[in-house]
Amino acid sequence: MAANLAQSQSTTEESGEKTSSRRLAGKVAVVTGGSSGIGFAIAQALASEGCAVFITGRDQAKLDATAEKLGSAPAGTGAQVHAQVCDVRDPASVEALFEVVRRRFGTLDILINNAGITQPVVSVEQTSVELWQDVIATNLTGVFLCTRAALPLMKAGATIVNNLSAAAKQVFPNYASYSAAKRGALGFSLSLREELIPRGIRVMALMPGATYTPMWEQIMPNAPRERMMDVTTIAQAVLFAVLLPSQANLTELLMDPTGGAL
């Protein structure tokens, strides 16, 4: 499913008329886990700048509803949002996603590895093998699979942003599988960055602190939402990174709960 997204508008000083900046017009992006939370906000920010965006997830109905929601606002930029089912744990599903991108556009400018799951608050002793494997497969192996499938479509000037977590650097007891996956994804990101510097493809690890998303309902329903970052803050950080000059290369973007970069 494809849907036009509302344009981002700015007021010009000369005429007072609203015009779209369209700074990403002609660009193509994939945002995994794009049907809600941070992924949705990132997809919205990219498409508002004229970028064609593929949002992925495991639930086609939810993806279609999200694409329709993104396309329901007036005055579109002409950018499109494409809803494509993909299970990042499954190599065949990932390959199918990027084959769709190849057939539709032949190229990919932006990859946002955002799909991820959390875990219950449990000790290592209480962590089941099934839980461990699911968290690692989604939060770490999925980043690898999507990156590997995307790279043949990417040229110099392309950008990969791996949305990790402050858990990639900070220690949180009773989150062993989540912490292991995120730290592993950071190591993967740093190694990938070195590999791709000669090809002119930028790689960044985004590590936001506590951000208000539905995920918190699973792990800490009473967490103080007023002290968390909004998803739009994260989306703007990603947009900033994507819009950097092609020769610029941030290694890490670690954000604190007040919305500042560390």
C-alpha cells in the first residue's frame, strides 16, 4: 500500500506563503518497525521532506492503517509511504523486502534499523532460552540481516542509522538479553562504519534515553512519562543526521532524557 504524506511547510519571509522544503525529494528510505513509536515518527519526518519511505512490521493490517494515517493529512509533498510486511528475524522475509525496494526504485539512500523488542524484568537465572533467542534475533540479528540485504542497493552518500538504546552503553540489571543485543548492535555498527567509510556510506548508532512509546507499558507501566523524551525529538535527531553533508560522519548520537545530545 502506498500513501501520500503531508508536507512539511515553512513560511517564507518574502511572501509569507507556505512552501515545502522537500530536502529529501527523490530519496528512498526503509524504516523497520515503522508502524508505531519511534519508527513511525522517523518515517513521518523523512516523508515530510519528500522522501519515499518503506515502513515495515509483522502486521500488514497495522502497517496499512499507519500508511493511511500518514497519507491522510492535506497538501502532500508527493512523497509516498509504502507498507511492507517484514520479519527482521527471518532472512527470507528480509530479502523479499529489499527485492521489493529494488524492483520499485532500484536504489536505497537511507536505512533506519529501528525494529526492536524489549524483555520482561527478569534475572539471568529466570531468562528462558526462547526469550533470549527472540530478543537477540530481533534486536541484533535483524540489524545484520537488513543491513546485508540493503547494501547492494546503496551508493556513496547513503546513510544507515541503527536505533539502539542507552542500554548499548549503560548497565541495567535484569535486562541481560536486551543489553547483550544492544551492545552487540553497537559493536556491529562501529565495525560496519569502518568497512563502509571507503564506500562513502555513513553509519550511525543512535542511542536514545527513555522515550515515551507503548513499549513502556510492557516493562514499567508506572514510569514517569513526563520525564521522557518525545518520539519527535528522536525523529528530528535522525533527520539532522541524514541531512548532514555527504562527507560528514557521526559515529554515535547518544541522547539524554531531556532531549539533548551527549
